[in-house]
Amino acid sequence: MPDRFESPQQAQLALLAALAREHAAGFAALDDGQLVAYLIGDMVIDSIWGRSGWIRWAGCAYHPSAGVEPVRDLYAALGKHWVGFGVFTHCALVPVSDPAMIGAFFSLSFGVQQIHALQSIKESGGRRSAPPGVEMRRARAGDEQYLAKLSDIIWRKQIEAPAWAVMMPDDVAGRADAWAELATDNEVTAWLAMRGEEPLAVQIYWPSEPDDDNVMVPDDCVYLSVAGTRPEARGQGFGTWLSDHILAEAHSAGFRYCETDWRSTNLLSSRFWPKRGFRPVFYRLVRRVDQRISWATGIPID
């Protein structure tokens, strides 16, 4: 947790930021007038998640004297609020360091979907030599076509078993255009593995932007947001080579931490990143409520 959240004033800002999100709602558990737990969540409507409810980084806490049990009652209240608005996908960002809270959400039928992880880069990694016939370099103006050509490697892997993460057909063209623009984005650092004019792999990072209510991201952190290798080029060390260079470059620029995230059901990512030194810090837990509960209550229809 970033040091700034040890300040009561910063902690208050985190709670206010969580409550200020659009369609936010909060519930509190009191014992003899004393706060022992709280739960804050907001509702989101978009093309991927549909109608979803989110308990974010600073959205849940409980006092050790009360234990985690009140959180389950608070979810019953917040979940009822969401379901009343037709929100049946419920998400919670829960710290890995709190197994009791993870267990509470597991008992509420949540499961792990996404891993958010950090790595200390106090020690810069060694730089490996590029394989014969392969050029490893930073992307620059003129590389737009190569980035666009690589824009499908992640989502094509994600739609496969056992992840089955959807990619809407209408978003494919826009994804290629967005990736192409990264070649000239001054905030972005992209590294490419090239064999002649054929792009084989890419990794992209930029400085993290801590929010008032994001208790995960430390100061002096970069976000490794994009990493992928063409299927025919996997197993040849390109991902390892690129991540070594990115971490060494970030260390030289004064960054101390690197964050990344992956789907737990993406078997390549869930094996690769822990081997590269990333430690899980938060889980995104997800529950899908049976939508039929909006009418299938056992009450006869007259």
C-alpha cells in the first residue's frame, strides 16, 4: 500500500472518491454506534460488462475486533440494491493479503477472474542478446503498421478456452487504430521484436497514474499494460527478453515498481508473469447472479 494512505486525510479522500463515482452506494455496519465495517460500490453500464456493479480498491474494510462476517451482510444490502436496478454482474477488488476477506467473498459465490500484481524493480534486470535474425527495439514513428498488426494477439488468445473473454466484432477495427497511435504517444514506451518487416512480439508500458481511491499502486510505478507474442513465435524467449529490457529501462528512469494484470484463465499469462517476478496483490472477484431472480421468486402470477 502506498505510504500516503497511512494518513487519515488521504484515507478520507479515498472514501470520498469511492462515494463520488457515478451511481455509487455505500453501506455501514455499526456495533453500539461504532463503525465496524463498510462496503462501497458503484454501477457501470458499457458494451463489454453490460450492467455491472464494482467494489473497488478502497471500497471495503472491517475492524479486526468484529471480524469479516459483517462484510457478508453488507454485500447482501449492496447486492440487493444492484439487483433492484437490473445489475447482475458483481465485481470486487480484494487484497491478496487478506485471506479472511477473500474467503468471505468466496462464500458469497464470487470467484477469481483477474490478477493484479506488482514487482519491485530496485534491482535492474540483465539485458539479453537478441536471437539471430531478430531485431529488438523501441517503437517509433513509422511503426504504426507493425503495432496495428499486433493488435489482435491478446484478444485472440483471450477468446480461447478456458478464458472465453468476449471481443465484440465492432471493436476490432478501433483496436488496431488505437494500437497504431501508440507509436507516437509521448507517454508510452513500446518495445518490438521484429524479423525483417514481420512483427513478432510487443510489450508496452507507461507511468501509472494513482487515483485517490487506488490503494494498490505505489509511488514511482509503471504499468506494463500490453504484452503479447505471435503464436508461431512463442517459446523462443521474446517475452522474457522484452520484459528484461522494460524493467531495466524503467529502473534507469527512476521507477521502483512495475504493475501488470492478467486473466487467471489465460494460462500463458498466469504462468509467465509469476515466473518473471510479479507477485499478486489484488484479485478481481466476480459473481454472476441468475437474472431470472427478477421474476422467478416462486410467487404465482395471477
